[in-house]
Amino acid sequence: MCNRLNINIQSILMLAALMALSLLLAGCDKGSLASGKNGKVTEADFDAYLKYRSIEVRDDKHRQAVLDEYLQREALAKTIYNNHFNDDALIEAELNELRKEVLVSRYFERYLAENASEQAVNNYYNNNIANYEERKVHVAHILLRTNGHMDEAQRKVKLTTIQEAYSKIQSGMAFKEAAERYSEDAISAKKGGDLGWVKEGSIAQSFSERAFTLAIDEMSEPFESPFGFHVIQVLEAPQVIRRPYEAVKGEIRYQLRNQYKEAEMKRLMEGSDITLN
């Protein structure tokens, strides 16, 4: 290929350096930094480059050094391109794909920054505050476990045991003592049956219905859940606990960005005039 092009890397680099120098020495239009037979480089081009590379110019000397490097790379790329060093079609395809990727990315970066802003996130939180509130109740229980493999006789033994625990408490035994003696939930039994604060909806419906309707220190009659037979006691009344804004703003922003992006993509595609032949 080198014979066909009659050019090598060293000559390209030398030519690029000469072009960079010629660009600097050539006459420039207003707003132009350099020009040559392959076009011109404007202040806007260079400023965009500085922004893209996040380069903060310290002084004139630094700016000139960055500009020299920029012009040399510009000249080198154009020299290689004009001498057909690579497959033109492939380069154009790659550049086109990169252009589309950058265009779409930059557009949505700006669009979402405006529409899913901190204020938008805050407004959403305030307008949907119920979504970030949850009811919790502090409850203790005694559990006799059951499962689908038990026969009726085995289930009856469990029911009889939970009824015995219930009767003992009614007769004066402390709930904590009964839990330690009878409960098959080993973890909570060590704490007198204390389950801590239970979130509404996170437990079986039959359990939740009783836990959130009993008064403080009130005990339920024995009942069944998918886990087995229970007796429960409310230790502290239900409370509504709100998740603070700082704890949820990240997930709200993620949700809003997805919603806005999907809607905007749909709007843009509906306005597209590209159709399959």
C-alpha cells in the first residue's frame, strides 16, 4: 500500500509539521486562527476543542502550546485523509456513527439536565409524598410453624400448643415468657417475641390486619398465616414514617430521567421523515 500511495509515516509527520507552520503563517480571516488549502481553523473550532478536552488555558504561552499541538494534529489528520491512507468509506462510516452517538448523547444530556433538574425532582417528591411514607408497628409474636407436608394431626398439635400459650398469657404469664417457652421463631423468641418495627404490606395480610388494628399491649387471639399459627402483641402504636428527600432524590431523578427520555425519544421519532423504501 505504501508503494501505491508513495508516502510513509515520516514524510506524513514532516508534511504535517510544515502544514501546521503554514497554517500559522498564512493570512487569516476575521475570527480565524489559521488557514490553508484544506480549509481554516476558527476561534470557535479551537474554543470547542478546549471545552471538549476540559482544558483551562493558564496564559498566552500555554494557549499557544495547546494551539500548536491542535493544529499539528489537524494537519496530520487531513494529510493522511487526503492521501487516502485508509479506507475512505470505513472512516466515513465510523465518523458518522461517532457523530450520531455524540449528537444524541449531548442532546439528551442537555434535555434531561433541564427537565429532570433538582427543582423537578423536589417538586415530584412534594407532589407524591405518600409514595415515600410507610406505616410501621412495633410488634411481638409467638409462632408455631406449619408447612404443606403436615397432616391434620400434626397441624392440630401446633394449634393446640398456640392455644395453650394464649391461655397461659390470659392467666397471667408475661407475653415475653410465653414467647421464650413456646415460640418456634428462635431469633425473636430470645427477645421475648419482639419482631421490631414491621412495615405494613411486608408481611402476610392476616398478620398485618391484626398488627395494625390492635391497641398498645393488646394481644390477638391465635390465627394462621402462611408461616404457621401466631399470637401477636402490639408493643408500640403504628407510626407513619416518611423517607427524607435526601434519601430518595437519587431514585426519583433516575425515574424522571427515564420517563423524560422515553417520551422525548418518542416525540422525536414521530417527527422523523425517515422511512424505509
